[in-house]
Amino acid sequence: QVHLVESGGGLVQPGTSLRLSCAASGSTLAYYAIGWFRQAPGKEREGVSCISIDAGRTYYADSVKGRFIISRDNVKNTVYLQVNSLKPEDTAVYYCAARFGPVLCTSADGRYTNPDEYDYWGQGTQVTVSS
């Protein structure tokens, strides 16, 4: 079992950047594909990015492509989401999620955007973009 903790959120102005972290304990993240989701008030949870076990594949939602970068450091047992050029519509609680095994985030089939594909979730970190 893996325990996930997100951090790095905050209140920022439009156009700025944050680096969100997803730190794991209880198991090594090297065995898990990782997805980042976000949920704004009154909206459904949205899958924004994922990274495969070996970091060889990454995928992004169209709404964040070119602005967000997902990466992983299996030595530090942490996955990162660099969020750049933030917009007010990026305001949401950001969650990371883990799926054991190599199946997820290996093709552009969009499976990573389905919350039901994941085994474990963090508690979320709030990102608020406002001037």
C-alpha cells in the first residue's frame, strides 16, 4: 500500500508558476504509474497528466498541454507537476493518484483520465490563481 501526500499549492497571480509535489511512503513509487487530477468547485474531477512507470511516456490534457510538465524522481519517491503560465481557470484542488503496474499511461487512449483506474489517492493541494 502506498500513501500519497501532495504539496506545493498556493495563491498565485496569473502567469506565474508552481511546482506541485506528490510524495509517497509505504511503498516505492517506481512500481506505480502516476496521474495528476484537479477538481474545481462544482466541477468533475479532471485528469490533467500522467507519467508511466519508467517515465518514458507522459500525457497531458489539452487544457494544460504546453504549460504543465510532469516528472518523477524514483530515488526521492516523488512525482512532480510543474505548472506554468497559470490561469484563473487552473484554480482547483490538485490530486495525485497511483496505479500499480505498467498498464496505465502507456498509450494515448485517455484511460489515465478515468479516476477509477487508480488504486491510491492523496488528499490534494489547493491552487488558486487570482490577481
